[in-house]
Amino acid sequence: VQLVESGGGLVQPGGSLRLSCAASGFTFSSYYMSWYRRAPGKERELVARISNFGGATNYADSVKGRFTISRDNAKNTVFLQMSSLKPEDTAVYFCHVRNSNYWGQGTQVTVSS
């Protein structure tokens, strides 16, 4: 199993970023997928989750209305569109296969002026 995140970077407050997680080595469409993040000095937290065919999503209260999770099962990829970014969104973002020990290596998102 391999999960490779991309799309992180430095962005100003109010800006947007789109994270991608390319998956391989398992039947992608059979699994819920999640994005987590870990900010400096904080515990890892669930940001968003999407069902295996994308019909159901859920979000942390802190990102509702600003972040959107989606997936493309034909491309084995899950996305996290992040808008109206705030400094408190600064973290390493990881994708995860639900109910597994499979994690990506993470991508750094820094929101700063």
C-alpha cells in the first residue's frame, strides 16, 4: 500500500490550496478515506472523511464550510480543497485509509502572511 500526498505549501490567510493523495496497492473504491492533520504541539485530528463512493462526507467543526473532501475512484485519488485558510490551519496533512494502519508521509501546509 502506498499513499502519496501532494499540494501543500505556503499560503496567505484567506487563500486556498488543494491537496491530493494518490493511492495504490489496494482496492481504493472499497474504502472510506480520511484526511488528518497534526499541528505543532497538538494531537493529530480528523479533518474530513469520505465514503467509498463519495456519497457521504463529514468534517471537523473547525473546517466546515471551508474545506471539501472529494475522490476520483478512477484515478485512485482523494482530494482536500481548502479555502479561506487561517493560520490555525497550519499543520502537516495526512491521508489515511479508514480502519487501517496505512498513512501517507504527509504534506506541510503553512498559512502565514
